[in-house]
Amino acid sequence: MAKIEIQTFFYDLIHCKNKINSTFEKWDKKYEEDERGSLVAGMRECPDAELITLLINIQKLATGYEQIMELIDKAEQEQVDEA
């Protein structure tokens, strides 16, 4: 298995994931009985600033995933080159 070093942005990704999960959990509790479902109701009813923050965190998480995949690909290529 390829090894990659811990990067500082990993901690940012954990923070983003926690923020996203806390927002979804809040919506699950608040809109539990809503016929639209908690995710749809939460997105429709939340203030614009909160929705923008959520979308920014989702985008950061997706970008971080891409960076991690690049690190893994690089580490695997280094293993192949060494062999």
C-alpha cells in the first residue's frame, strides 16, 4: 500500500465534514416530519448565508478529495518507479 504524508489540509477537510454533518443533523431534527424530507426542507428554508457556507464546505471537501487522490496516485507511481 502506498504511503502518503499527513498534509495540513487534511484537518481542514475534517472540519468541513463536521460542519456539513452538523448542518444535516440539525435539519434532520428540525424537519423530521416535513413531507419534503429533511434535506429538501432544510435547503429551502435555511438562510442564504447558511446555505452558501454549506455549499462552500461541500466544495472544499470535494477539492480535498481530489487532492488526496492525486497524492495517492503520486505515491503509487513512486512505488512502481522504485520496483
